[in-house]
Amino acid sequence: MKSIRDIKEEFAHLTPEELPAYIQHYESDDRKGVRNLIAAQQKRLDRYHAEVERVESLCFYEKKYRDYAMICGIDEVGRGPLAGPVVAGAVILPKDCRILYINDSKKLSPAKREELYDIILEEALAVGIGMANHARIDEINILQATYEAMRAAIGNLKVAPDLLLNDAVTIPEVTIPQVPIIKGDAKSISIGAASIVAKVFRDRMMTEYDALYPGYGFAANKGYGSGEHIEALRRLGPCPIHRRSFIKNLINV
């Protein structure tokens, strides 16, 4: 008879798809430790099935518009920070793509975003990134800069989309059919993927800027107006990537 430790080790290496057979195999074992282990693995399996159902529900719009060959999700990150660019992501996923744990990037841990970023880049048919820097934001305002970043993201796709699913907005000067979806990054797998790609790309940029412009905490706050960031801004003054139009009410610029 296998020890409980060996059985636990065995379960640790199983995929969710393999769990049911092993649960059934050991459910006749009356040892308390095995019974507890089986209960824990059943909960793991239940969580997996719930996640599969959640991700399937994220494909509502992709299934609704299934007649379009290349559906592209569009989202942006960085409209609110005091520093750095606004970044847009555009992602075209295969029609049968079901990447578990995709969600609004703000609801995911940094580690999970990084993990999903690599999976999305591997599985997507095309990924495009577009951005507008701090100077462009000051020049044309954040909304127009966001639209510009989104158009750039679409233009950087290696495959041309024939439908855009956008997080909340309709992008001007784009001839491709568009569907704006309120809170789309939590309702569409394509938009959720674009949200993650844009977030990870921008976060990495801000970490690099932290090394170039130390003192503002960019690696931690990503340019957003945390108390520490605002204190540093008043103490050190603005650095080259601060948005002058955003900080004019905080300090004299």
C-alpha cells in the first residue's frame, strides 16, 4: 500500500484532466489522511471546472460574431498616471482558444499577468502594441492619445482583423467594424488578452524608467499618483517622462 506522502506527491504532478481517475482510484482508501487528500483534490477539480465555465462565458462576443474570421480585442492601460506613456494592446486569438485565468488585468496578480502574457504571445494569431508617449499626451490630450495608441496597435498586427471588440470606446478614423463593450476586459477573452498584454508591456517599461529616473518609485507605482510619488514629485520636480498637463495642479511647471 502506498504511503500518504507518496499519494500526495502523485496528485501534485497531475493535471486537472487526470484528477477524476485518480480520485476514483483512491476513494475507497479509508485512511483519514487519504480522505482529506481526496477532499482537497475534489475542491481543486471543482475550481478548475468553475474556471473553465468562466472562460467559456468570456467567449460570448467571440461566439456571437463567429462569422468574422479575425476578431481582435483592443484595450489600453495608462490613461491615469502622472508619468509615462499610454499603451494599447491588440490581440487576435484563434477561434477555439480558451486560455484559463484571462481576466481584466487589474484583477490579476503581477505574477499571473506575466505568466499569461507569455501564453498569449505563444497562442495568439497576432499581437500588436501601440503607444503614445508623455509628450504626445500633453500635445493632443489623453483621450486622443489613447485613440492614437489603439490605431497604432491595430497597425502593428501581422494579420489584418475584420472585427474589433473594444473596451468601452469606438476608435475614430478606423474603417474596420467595431463593437464597444463596457467593461469589455472582463467580458471578452480577446479584450482581456489585450488588457494583459498592454499592462505587462507598460509595467516593464515603467520598471526600466525607474532605473533611469530614480526617486519617483516608478517600478512600484508605474507612474500613478501615489502619495510617495507626489511627494517625490514636489521634492525633486518633474523628470522627462512626467505629463506636464497632468501635474500642473500639483506643482509649478
